[in-house]
Amino acid sequence: MADRPRKPSVPTDNGGRDGTGAGTAVLTRTRTRKPNLYRVLLLNDDYTPMEFVVHVLERFFQKDRAAATQIMMHVHQNGVGECGVFTYEVAETKVTLVMDLARKHMHPLQCVMEKK
């Protein structure tokens, strides 16, 4: 539907310079682009309890206990793990929520986002 040409709302008038007095119609096309996606990543540290990381994954990323535990272990073993892929605004919000909860509980957990 986005690729269909639209009728001009106001025709362009060349002022009758071609002798006909008729205007030229201009068609415009609007194309919608898919939004850029961003990966939300958790970074490993030596102080944040594993159970807290699982809680974060369940609460903010809607992971079940098994999936949250698997991601937490991936972060623990590899230093970084992906929590999900979101649009910019959603990813930014999730990073902020995770960081705020970690600070509130005095954990050094780091959560970042990167363009996919």
C-alpha cells in the first residue's frame, strides 16, 4: 500500500508558458523503511550474582527460567550475551531499566546495546 502513487493535491502550474495553460501533475511515492534493530547485551562481571542476572532476564526480557539460565551461563562463560533484538527506543528503555535495577541493588552489572 505504501508503494502506490498518490494523486497530487495541488497541480503545478507553469503559468501558461507552453501556450496551453495546463499544469503538470507530479506524483510522489512514499516508502516505509524497516526500523534499525539493536541488540541488547549483558556483560559479565565477577560480582553480580547469577540469580540476579536470571531475575533481570525474566523480568525485563520475558524469558522463562530455563532460557534465562541458559543466557546467564552464556554471559558467564563468554563474557557477553544477547538478551534480545529491539528497535532503538525499546532497546534503550530496556538498557536503562536493567542498569537502574542493578544500581538500586548495588551490582556492577553492565547492559549495553549495539546496532545489528
